[in-house]
Amino acid sequence: MTLRETAPKLSPEQYEKNFAEISPRMTSRQAAVEAARCLFCFDAPCTFACPTHIDVPSFIKKISTDNLRGSARVILEANILGHSCGRVCPTEVLCEGACVMHEKAEKPIEIGRLQRYAVDHVLDRSIQLFHAGAPNGKRVALIGSGPASLACAVELAKLGYRTTIFDRNELPGGLDTYGIAAYKLRAKDTLREVEMVRALGVEFHQKTNVGSDVSFAQLEKDFDAIFIGVGLGETGALQIPGEDLRGVVGAMQFIEPTKVRPFAQLTIGRRVACIGAGNTAIDVVTAAKRLGAEMVHLIYRRGEQDMPAFRYEYDLAKLDGVRFHWHAQPVRILADAAGRVAAIECVRTRTESVPTNERNEIAIIPGSEFQLEIDMVVRAIGQEPATKFIRAVQGIALKKNDTIVVNARFQTGNAKYFAAGDCVNGGKEVVDAVAEGMAAARGIDAWLEAPRGKN
Ligand SMILES: Cc1cc2nc3c(=O)[nH]c(=O)nc-3n(C[C@H](O)[C@H](O)[C@H](O)COP(=O)(O)OP(=O)(O)OC[C@H]3O[C@@H](n4cnc5c(N)ncnc54)[C@H](O)[C@@H]3O)c2cc1C
Ligand code: SF4
């Protein structure tokens, strides 16, 4: 990509410092002190607040008695991606948000970090806690290797199913590998977790696009059930003039290289504008700053109080020195003589309440146009479902927003197909995809009524 002006390269040490873990590994002393603070509540609200219902008091108790293997077993039985969830879960609004310590005006227990501490113990030592069930003769194909499919495959493998994952990417892991901010989770750590899944006998066919490299008809012939865990697709378009200029990219196109290529190889504009104010937009602006961009603008057509990003993500971007433009809407992107992004023109907006609407309407303020000098624009206004190719399968219904319709067992309108994760829920968190993937595995097992073999 040719940019008008690029940010100066940093030293390798500086990149590593900028992308250092924001929530580092605990020492054994820190973990012991933190575990000792837990009140081990009966009917613990943290467990209810976790979509995978990990028995939090139980795993913390085991840390306090130095039984790290037992602690990891409690975590991973409920959530096989307990390692990445310990790093990436929005704990502030899930388990830690429900911690009773809030009522005592004390700091909540650091559940996410304790979880990671316990699971690191088994991952570091390649301890395999689970084994595949005795083969039951049934085969299940899984489309996508993201959190939903990984969780589903593990549950099925434990029940004796032969499971095969097909994913179009080079590396497995879905957005854990290619999307989540590098200062939360590096691709190499996701791949360690994937190895735990592979060790249960789950087969991976990477660089295999279902719909073109492998047909649905072939999958239907070879497998007893098919799980769809394809996540979401491309970032939505701004639909403004200049969007096709060199230097305008989608959020995923911007973030992916930060996960799988050395930082020093990445080229970034000296001045970057990001459109949108969700968690993905925050990941874009914080990554842009950490890669060395001198000026990073976040442009959002509503107000600060309306931004969809979590509060602590927003605080992170503020600390990084991002400049926020509230009530501003881009109207066109301007180019220099060589056709490269040079500026973005925005107009001021105001929100007006409409009694019949849940959200305020946005009105443009005439004559309020202003321009920002920039070299790069990143669209972060939400990923769109990429499920249109599923229309080729008879019986599977899509909602108006193209997410897949499923019943309580995560079964689609075509009984052989099940689906879960972002392609069903429209885009939530890793822990939701895991919970749904596990529930879908139970749905598949109930539908296939496979006999249980003896181990
Ligand atoms: C930028 C970004 C940051 C995020 N940060 C966080 C965070 O900090 N914490 C958090 O909990 N969640 C975060 N999320 C959300 C989280 O990553 C997702 O909710 C989760 O990954 C969904 O899992 P999934 O398995 O449904 O889909 P995905 O992880 O998207 O995996 C889908 C997989 O399907 C594959 N696929 C698609 N179509 C085909 C096909 N036709 N054939 C074969 N393979 C196919 C894709 O290659 C991909 O590997 C973030 C999301 C984004 C975009
Ligand atoms: S999986 Fe996530 S939400 Fe659940 S207990 Fe662990 S850190 Fe909290």
C-alpha cells in the first residue's frame, strides 16, 4: 500500500515494549496473595456471570492450595479456551464485574489473571488433561477454526466423535489468531492452545475454503453432522467518495498483519483516522499509536456517552494519546495528485431524540464541515456476516442481518447442520463463542444419539 507519508520505524525493542502484555502473567506469590483474598462465595455470582459458568471459587481454592493442575482442570472442563479467555475476556463486565468485593467497596478478585496463571501451568508443561472418548463411529465436520469450532470439536472428541475442522486461513484459531489486539493475546499463544485441541485427535485442514475447495455436498456425504462456525466477514463500507483511494483499509485488513507479521515489517501512516467507536475501533487506534503513528484520530458520529466500546478499552485509547472527534461524520476522503489519501472531510452532527426510536436520530449541522490532514483511513464500523455462501444449503434460514437462525440446540433449519459463535450471535466475545460451541456439541450429540464406547 502506498501512503503519502509513513510513520518512522521504531526499534525492535520499542515495538515489543509498545505491544507488551497489558495484563501480564502473575508470579506465584502474586497468585497466592490474590487467591487468598477470595471469599469462596456459595452460589458465586462470578460463576453465573461467566457465559461458560466456570466454577470460579473452586479453581481459585485449588490455586490457594497450590493444586494448579486441578485448578486448570476445573477451568478447562468448563471452557477449553480458558487460557485465551483469561487474557481477553471483558472481565470488568463479566466475572469480575459480578464479584462481591464491589459491595464491600474493595477491588474485585483478579479472576482473569488467576485463570491464566493456572492454565499457563499446564500449557507450559504440555500437560494433557483430557483424552478423546472411545470412537463411536460418527464423524462431524466443522467449518472454521475459531473459538466456536474449537470448543465444539473438543466436546465432541471427548464423546468419541471423529472431528475434522476446515478453515480457509493459513493458521488455525480464527480471530484469536488474527483479530484480538496483540497486547492482549499473541498468535503464538493461541497456537499453543490449538495444540491442546489437536492432541485430542481433532484434525485440521487449513487453507481450505468450504464452498469452493470443499463442497457442502462432499461434507454431507462424508460426515454425519456439520457445524458452522464461520464468524463474521469484512468491515462494512462507509459509502462516501474517496473510499477506494490508496490508504483506505478495513479494520481487519489493518489488524491482521499486527498479529501475524513482525511489527517492523508493517507500514503505517504518519497520521491515521479511524471511523467508528466500538471495541474494534479501539484496537485499531491503540495499535496505530503503538506502531508509531504520530497523530491518530477516532471519528464517531454520536457522542462520547453513546460509544459502544467498553469503558476500560476507551481509557486505554485515551492513555495512548488518541484524539477523539465526537459528533463528527466523514463525508469524503480527499487525495493528493498521486491518488493517495491526503485528508478527510467531516461534518458536525447532533443527536435528536425521536419518541418512537430506541436510539437518537443523527442530524447533520449544515455548514459545519472541517478537514483533517491524514495519510491513512481505517474503517471500523462493524464486520458484516459472511454467511451468504450458506444459502447454497437447503433449509438453513438467515435473519435480515444475515446471521444464521438456530434453535435452542444450535441446530439450523437443515437438521444436519448446526451453527454457533459470531455467525449466529452477530458478534460477541470469545467466551460466548465457546459457550455456544459447547452447547452446539451437546445438540449434535443429542441429535445423532451416538452409542457410547468404553475407553
Ligand atoms: C478486532 C477484534 C478484536 C476483538 N477483541 C476481543 C477481545 O478482546 N475479547 C473477546 O472476548 N473477544 C474479542 N473479539 C471477538 C472475538 O474474537 C469473537 O467473538 C470470536 O473470535 C468469535 O469466534 P467464532 O469462532 O465465532 O469466529 P471467528 O473467530 O471469526 O472464526 C471463524 C473462522 O471461520 C473461518 N471461515 C470463514 N468462512 C469459511 C469458509 N467458507 N471455509 C472455511 N473457513 C471459513 C475463518 O477463516 C475463521 O478462522 C474481537 C473481535 C475483533 C474483530
Ligand atoms: S472465562 Fe472469562 S468470564 Fe468466565 S470466569 Fe474466566 S475470565 Fe471470567
